[in-house]
Amino acid sequence: MTAERSVFYISDGTAITAEVLGHAVMSQFPVTASSFTLPFVENVQRAQAVKAQINAIFQQSGLRPLVFFSIVQPEVREVILQSEGFCQDIVQALVAPLQQELGIPPAPVVHRTHGLTASNLGKYDARIAAIDYTLAHDDGISLRGLDEAQVILLGVSRCGKTPTSLYLAMQFGVRAANYPFIADDMDNLKLPPALKPHQHKLFGLTIDPERLVAIRQERAENTRYASMRQCRLEVGEVEALFRSHQIRYLNSTNYSVEEIATKILDIMGLTRRMY
Amino acid sequence: MTAERSVFYISDGTAITAEVLGHAVMSQFPVTASSFTLPFVENVQRAQAVKAQINAIFQQSGLRPLVFFSIVQPEVREVILQSEGFCQDIVQALVAPLQQELGIPPAPVVHRTHGLTASNLGKYDARIAAIDYTLAHDDGISLRGLDEAQVILLGVSRCGKTPTSLYLAMQFGVRAANYPFIADDMDNLKLPPALKPHQHKLFGLTIDPERLVAIRQERAENTRYASMRQCRLEVGEVEALFRSHQIRYLNSTNYSVEEIATKILDIMGLTRRMY
């Protein structure tokens, strides 16, 4: 084991990519890290303040801070590169080998991965429209306008429908509706008539009853709603419905919302639009 | 200019990181790309199917497809590396130089960047709770429980409050409430008494009237609500309120929801939790 290292994630944009990738890289080493995320380092002045912060840590600890960064403007990146940190440019690390393969030099442009530009404004508006659509069709609020849905998630209360729908809309611009099956439906569980014309867009979410109990207990301790018996009953009935109607479904228990959302896109053959 | 190249983004997880980073790299070259995103390439069988797909394109076009990938299991990655593609491992490209700096070998672990593990389950539940909180406090629905908010966004209708709040909750686990000022408030615009105790958590969003008109016209064409006169009035009044109450605020017009959210965290000094 080595001493704790300071790690910086720096970008002229949101620093989301630098942070995600840097975490993945750091996780490959048995090093304890204390990390700093510094977005919007867009000018020389802010870069100099960052450089001073990096150098101060180096003076104090004697260990070079590790720096994962992505900055397009040469004069701003130069300031970071002149710091005492061990600097890795996450984008450039892949540009150099690619230049060889393509046989052409890069023509750097200011690329705002998570930015808004004239050319992606229409796409961006479509994404905001998808969020609006999903909020208006959350939790079965409205069964009108399902023609416009690209996917309709079904499942019991608290199985992950709402976060998954919102993630689909937010990250991929997918118009996702969702519809809950509630306790009162269980005596004679049927697919609501309004959903039948949209059979091909239906996707089921299920969950292990044990996990469902834990989640529901957080909300409504010691209620029938949160009892093992009720959770088992609901999950069993709903899974049977999915099977009898040949609705594709996924058990969400061990997956994050990112994983559930991307699996749904994959299974349903929906193209992702990245933003 | 060169011919169109096929580009693959491949991962044993969601492939979100591979895609975002790969896009950033590709944008540095004047190349037209037709791209394929292949998540959940977790076993040799699926990897072989991917390899066949890469090789088929190479046979057909005579151009090696470009492959940005991240796969932890050696036997699975080996299959991809044996394809005819020009393969770049987005994580390993940074691991090798870091190994030198740290002077220790990597101890690879299966790292699911967007995955759910026993160790991050508590954090994950907190994130889902943040989404629940934000939905329950969207658009001024409830002014109760604002003690629990980490940030309360203020602004006119359609200036970006809801997408920003949801992004803060979804991506960073931040409990974000939001409150709209509506047309009826404008005659005598005041900060609602319920918000006053939370002054330090208030953050304003504003927007150029021209852009606001365009957004509102989409929803409600030729209404007073969407008129330039009304939009100018509302934005002017609300900005004056922000200034007189010393509420920090941001003009959202030229920023994406990612940028607005990270700027708010940065300005308010809120720590981001990544998921």
C-alpha cells in the first residue's frame, strides 16, 4: 500500500467525463485517493489558481498529485501541464494513436461534450420535450398520448419505473411512459385496455420480493403494502402477467438505473441519442 | 477528407463512458463516422458475435473499423483485440503511464462504473431518495420539507428548473426543490414567506426573453403567456427580485442541463457524489 494521493479531475466543461473515466482508472490501483473535481477551467486565470492548488499539495505532501484533465484551449492546458501534477489528458491519450491509424492530423475543435451549440439545439429541445413527456406520463398519470411513447414500463410500486423512465428521457431523449400495478389490481390482474394497442412498446420491470420489502419499509414501515406476503403476491402476479402476454421484462434488483435503461434500449432495439 | 469510417463503442457495462469519450476523440478528426454502441459484452460468446460484425465491415469496406472499448475480463477483451478493428482500450490507455508514476502494478478489479454493488447500495438508495424528493418538490408542489432541500431553484415558467432539478438528483444525488414565479405574481413580486428561512439555499435561473418566447410558443402558440411582452416582463421582474434579495443566479440560455447543474454545484460549493 502507498500513501494517500491527491487526484484532480479538471475540465473546461462539466468535468463529468474526466471524473467518470478517472475513477475507472484509479479503481485499478490499490491507492487511497482524496479527490478534487474542478469544472469550467476555461481561462488562464482560473487555470493558474488550479495550478497553485496542485503545487501547494505537492509542496506539503512531497507526492505529485494525479491530474486527469481535458481542456481544448492550448494556452489554458499549458498552465495545467506546467504544474507539479502528473497530468494525463484523457482525450489526447487516444488522439495520438488514432492519428497514425487515420493518417491525418487532428483538427481540434472546441468540443463541449455536455454543451449546447447551435448545431445540437434541436436535439436538445427534443430531449427536454422527452423529459416533459415522461413527467406527464409518470405513474399512469395519463394514458392519453401513448402513441407518442417509445417505451411503456410496467411494474409494481417501487420497482424502479420512475427513475428508469426519467433516465431514459434525460440521458437518451427517449419518451418513456410508465404504468403501475397496485394492490387493488391483484385479485384479477389484467392488462388495461388502453395499453393493449401498444403491446410492442411494453416492457416489464420486476424485482426480488426481499429487496422490494426493504424499499417499501423505508416509506411505510409495518404496513400491509410493505409486508413480505404482499410483495411476494404482487411480484408473482405481475410476472405471470408479463409471461402470459409475452411482455419482455427485466429483474431490476441488482442493476443501477443506468444499467436498466441501457438494457431496455438494447433489448428493444431503440437507438440511443447521446447528449 | 477520408471515406466514412465505422466506429464501435463497446463495453461490458453500459458503454456510456466509452461512447462519451470516443465521441470527444472522434470530434478531433475531420472524419465522417457511422457508429455502433454495443453495451453488456460480458462473455466470450457475445464478444465473438461483435468480432464477426467488426470483421464483416472490414471485409466489405477495406477500412478497419475504429473500436473504443472497455472490458475487464481478459478472455472477453482478447476476442475483441483479435478482431480486424483498430482497438483502443479507453481505461488501459491511462493505466500504463499511471503504473510508472505510482510504481505499483495495477490490481484489476471488475469495476462497474455505472453498476450496483453491495458497497454502493446505500449511496444508490440515497440517490433514488433524492429523485423522489425532487419529484415531490417540483414546480412548488410542496413547500413542506424544504429543510431537507440542498438547493431550491427559482425562476419563471420554462426557464429550465425541472430538468435541472432532476439532473441534480439523478446524477449527483442532490435533493433539489424548485419554485415557479407565475404571471399572477408579477404585479407585486415578492419572495414567498415559506422560502425566506432558506435564503442560503436559493438559486435563481433566468433566460433570455427571445429564447423563452421560442420555448413557450412550442407549448402554447399565440398566447399572452408566450408573447415577447409577457416574457420580457416576467424575466425583468424576477431578475430584479434575485438582485434585491442577493440570490445568486445564472442565465440558462446557452447552457445544457449538465452545465447548469454542475455550475450550480460549483457556485454553491456543494460536493458532487458520482454514481
